[in-house]
Amino acid sequence: MDCLFVLLFKPGYRTYSLALLVVCAACLFGFALASPTALADPTPTRQILQVGYTNFPPFTYQNSRGQAAGEFIDITRKVVLEAGYTTKFVFLPPSRLLQHLRDGIIDLAPSLSGTPLVVYETLESWVSPVTLELHAWHLNTTETLKTFDQIKHKRVIVISGYNYGGLMSWMEKQSDIALTEAPDHRAAIDMLKRNRGDYLVDYQKPVQQLLSAPGDENLHSTKLLSREGVWVFALSRPQAAIWREQFDDAYIRLAEKGEVPPLKGFGPGYKIIGFPNL
């Protein structure tokens, strides 16, 4: 039998062969044009999760470029990707953050375990990426707290908008504690240095990172309470329980690879003697 190459040049087959070549060439050209999309692996579109956050440096804050930043934000980005999602961060004041969770406008937020009001509107993650400490700051001329009862009959500076896990609400009901609100951490430090209060109740890391101005070396603190950072998922969103499970599993996988802080026990944490039951 003649091979195809020989047949192409036999007189009787020339017309037929040329037609066959044209058809084959057209098919190959069409396949070449179609192949990039036809052979490409379909990539599923990741669902976008709306993640709310507030100004709580160094854990969560908005940087100079208007982007979400901070220790907790960095971990959140890693866990979101590991869980198979992408994210849009939404910067909000604390009061609006709670309302947006309640209304389902945002899907989740980095928060603190057991936060009043939030706890009834959300599901908390089982894993805890960060631990925060609540301190009572004072000048070296003021006595160090050994029990929480020593804060009575004193002037206490607090940060406006912070509830401190229910402590703010408790202190507001005490007639023997005089509260003064500061707009932010730096203003609160300066108020304490100007003797506008005896103690400043605030979280340790946000204050510690600001202690660089003259006179700041005279500030000291006593640990009052430790709290766990968690993700809270809006119960108004039907996927809340699924998201929580996926986040917990994703964090465990990342912790095993050493890409996020290791898993730790989730207990009641530290409380100074006399700290109220909130």
C-alpha cells in the first residue's frame, strides 16, 4: 500500500489530496485557536468574605495607605486563603462594627472572646490566634494595685468606645469610681501624666508601643486580666457555622506548618484578685 506522502503526488489523487490537506489545516488552525481555553483547567472563583475591623493597634488598624494592617489582620489573611476564600476588609468604629455583624453586612471580624453584646450575635472560633492583657497603668507616685478593690475611690481613665469585656459597664455603675474618657491611647497616656486620673485602664500592647515620649518612663502597670483574641462570625449569615469550622481547620493546618502562632489552651485566663465577675 502506498504511503500518504506518495499518494499526494499521484495524478489521480492530487485533487482529492489537496482538498484533504485544506480540511486538515483548517481543523488544526481552529483547534490551535480554541485550545488555550478548551484545555485550561477551570479555576473556581473564591467567595469574598466581608471582614470588619476597628482601630486597635497593634492587632488591627488602618495604615497610612488606608489598608487593613496589624498582627491579627496578617493572621486573618493567611487563614482566609487557607480556608479557600478571599477577603474584603471594612474599617469601622466599634459601635458600627457590632451593628454590621448584627445586620449581616459583614461576615466576620477579629474580636475578643466573651465580649458583651457581640457574644449573643455571633459564633466564636474555637482557636485563638492572639492573647491580650488588660492593665492598670499608673505613675510611679501612685501605689501599685495588688487587688482590684484598690481601684475604688480613685479616678480612672478609659478609652472612649471600649467596653473592656464588660468592665466598662460595671465601672459605670459604681458610685465610688470616677471615670474620665480619652479619645485614644496616646491621649489617655498624656492625661495620666497630667494627673487627670490615678489609673489608666487599657490593653498592654497598644499602650506599650506608644511609650517613647519624655516622661513615659515614669509609667508602670499591673496586669488585671488576660483575654483571648478570636474570630466572630455573624449569626445573621446562614454560613456562620460552616465558616467557623473552616477557619478553625485552616488555622490548625497553618499552625502545623509553623505559619501562624501555635495552638494553645483556651481557658478562663488570668484575673487579678477581686476582679468582678462580668
